[in-house]
Amino acid sequence: MARINQRAIEKQLKDIAKSYERAAKRNPIRVPIQTEATGTGGTLPGRDTAEGDPALARLLTWLDERVRQNPSHYINVAHFVEEQQLHDEDAAILAFELEQRDLVKVSRNWGGEGPDVYLTDAGRAAIRRLKKLRLDRAARLRYTMDAFHRWLFDTADDQKPIAPTLFFATTAAYFAGSAITGTELHEALAHLTQHELIQHIDTDPATVAITPQGVSCALAGGSVQDHVNQPRPGTTYNNYLPNAKGVIIGEQQHFTQNNTDGVDPTPFAQLAGYIGQISTTLGMSDTARTELERVAQDLHAEATSNHPEPGRLSQFATQLRDKLLEVGTTIAATTGVQMADQALAALMQ
């Protein structure tokens, strides 16, 4: 990847933020598109909750405003869809989803004009949680990074450049019922660029593109912070796979075995140690987990022997890789697969 001019990026991203703020004041953008994103990590609510669903959170916020104007009255949700220009949303479905969560009561006598709802005590409590969540700056930033990154992955095919301000036209550009600001997007873009998940394109107006690393992050299924904080090959791993001399593999960053075979067992020892650390977090059956740990023990024993055999290292590492691929695309499993690939590639050099 080309060297990043951080100062130029900062200037142009600030220009993006300022231009959006001016445009938003003149003509707020509320036209939704199909893509959505899930805010994950930290204190963010799950996507299956009303607080974690951008459309439902906006509806709850809207209902709160209407209830203040007309206490003790049923409110027509169809008016929310019309006012917010959410033409792809079904007012009845939104109302029923809130009712399933006991946040509203739905009147069955709306006569085809749209569902009338009444806020329950649980609904008022959910609105209170939303208002508190909006004040959590760290949660807002995490959400904005996740939402923009997912939108960019879903929207810009084949890593094509796209104007980041188009994100504001999406349903996902709302956190806890309030709109993401241009300043918040600017900060999120700066973090995503710093971690090489997106690339700034020097065009007029400025555009961004998702990077191969950004694609890998999206495919892993976790949050941006999961990707940023995940262990890297070569990092120290604490685990429970001691060798015959009582040395815990992974405690030392560079493991060097005294052998004359020209084989560097370091990446294989680190892979085995990593498996020892994450095996209980993969959601495997007891039988499958036991087999995974057995192979890791075999790899560890071979890597720490006086004369590790390349064929056996390759065999055990490949077995671990295949078993991790069967687990799915979790962050832990994907990291293990990457470590196995790197170890096997080093063996071929």
C-alpha cells in the first residue's frame, strides 16, 4: 500500500465533515438504502434488541417526542415512516417488533391507515437507556467505525472508491436514535485509515476505498475493535501446553530450538500455543475440542524436539488449519488459520 500522507488525510476528512454539517443544516438526509450494520463490542446493545436496531431506536425516539406532545394517546406509526422518509420500512412490522419486545401496545382497530401504538413502561425504560447511551462517546465511535466499515464493504464492490458522505443516506447512520454527525464520521474515518482498513483516495471530492485488510475484517464477522485487538503472529501467548522441560510455549516471543536441520519451529510452537489458549472459546463439541488439543500437543512436541521433522510439522499444522476452518469465521479461528498458513509458508522457503 502506498505511504499515507496523514496530514493531507486529516485536512480532507475535516473538509468532508464541514461540508456535511453545512449540507445537513440545509437539507437533512433521511433517504434509506438496504444496507445495515450492527454495532458490536463494549456496551453496545445487540442487533436483536430495539436499542441496537437503528430503525427501531429511531422509532422509539420519535415516539418519545410524540408522547410528550400528546400524553396518554395512541400514536400512528405510519406517520413516523412518512416523516422520516423510510419508504422501505413497513410501519406495521416496526410496530409489531416493538410489541414483541413489550415496548408498546398495538391497537388492532387502525382500519388500514397504519398501526396505532401506546408506549409501555418497558418502552419508556428503553428510551431512557437510549438517551444515556447517546452520551457514551466511546460507544458512538465504535458504532460509527463498525457501521461505516460494514456499509463500505457491502456497497463498494471490488474495493471501488466511494464518497464517504453517502453513508449519511443510510439507516445505519443513526446511533441510539440520533444521527451520526460529520465530526463523528471524520474521527471514525481517521481510525479506520490508521489501521489500514480503508484507504483515502486523493480525488475531488475525496473518496475512500476498503483495503484487502478491511475486507478480511468484514469477512471475519467481528467488530473493528476485535480486528484491531486480535493477537498477531509473533506475539506472546499464554497457554497450557508445557513441554517435557516444563517450558510454557508462547511465553517467549522467539522460540529457537537447537537443531541443525535448518527448520525454524518458532511459528509452529506459537500456533500450538495459540490453540491451547483459544480451544475452549471456539464453541466446539467436547470430542472435537479434545481432538484439536491433541493435535496441538503433537505439534508442540514436534516443534520442541531436538530435530523437528518438516513433514510432521506440516502434517500437524495442516490438520489444525482444517479443524479451525470447520469452526467458522470467528476472529479466534480466523487468526489461527492465518498463523497456520504463515507457518506452512515459512516451511516452504
